[in-house]
Amino acid sequence: MDESIFQPYEDEIQALEEEIRLLTEKYEAIRQESTFFSDEEVLKAIKSFQRETQEETKGSESLSDLKAQLESLETDLLFLMKFTGFHFTSHSKKTVEKTGNRTVEKHRLSGKCHSLSFQLEFQLLEMQNNEKVSAVVSDLSIIMESREDSNVSKFLSSTEERGDLLTFFRSLSTYAEWYEHRRHTFLHFK
């Protein structure tokens, strides 16, 4: 019998085995993340949260005060978005490792600054020593649509190497603002 007849079936079997392997790894990662806390710790945290919530509701403001506070926060957020030009569209966080005084989280963040879209992916290592918390950014990856400018590409590469988020946001804000001015100017002359 010709072995080439069975080749598509063998390819399909290999593809399914690979898919099973990937799904198993994903399941183990999710299970590992959920086992960072024992059942006792989860119950203790729930009870503590319930106690805090009850204490807050006993002495909390009225519903109208809370609505006014929410409206004030929304106004502040809109002001900051207009002032900086940043509008974050999504954020996800995944805990990679958690020990007594050390936490490693993987963050994904996307948004726009004026008309430039960006996506960030980085790991954040937080260490706590005697009520002092220090944070270090690593594995920074930046994706932007305006990489055709070689200066921007060089800047993004150096920022990724240094893991300097503050410089990235400051520079992006200025660059995006002037990018908008240049774009409007060129549209005016067309």
C-alpha cells in the first residue's frame, strides 16, 4: 500500500498532538497562577475584605456623595487625558511569580497618544524591604505604528534596552503632539 495516502492523516495527528501540548502548557500556567494562594489564605483575605467593606459602609458617605466623588474623578481623568494626550484602551496583568517580599507581574498596555497608537509589554519586579517598595521594569517591548522614522526606531530600541517607561511616556507625548502639528501642516499645503 502507498504510504503517501497516510501522510495527511499523520500530519493531522502531529498537529493535534502539538495543539494538545500547547493547551496542556496553558492549563498548567493557569493552574500554577491560581495556586499561589492556599484556600486558607483566600478565605482569610475574603473575610478581611468583608470586614473592611462593612466598616467603610458604616461610616461611608451617602450615595449622592459617592456619585459626586465619581463624577469628580471622571472629570479629573478627562482633564488628564486632554492634558497629556494619552488614552489607554486596554491593560492586562498576569502574576508570573509571587513570594514573600517579591512579586513579578507581566503587563500588557495599549492606547493612543494623540493619533499615534502604541502597545507595551513588560515585566514588573516589585520587592518590599522594611516598608519600602522598589520596582524594576524588564523585558520591555514597544510596538508603535510610527516606526518608519529612523530616529523614532532608535529611540524605541534604546528605551526598550533601558526599560525606561517614564522617558518613553514623556517623549511620546511631545513627539505625538508635534507629529499632529506636522500632519495638519502638510494637510494644509496639499
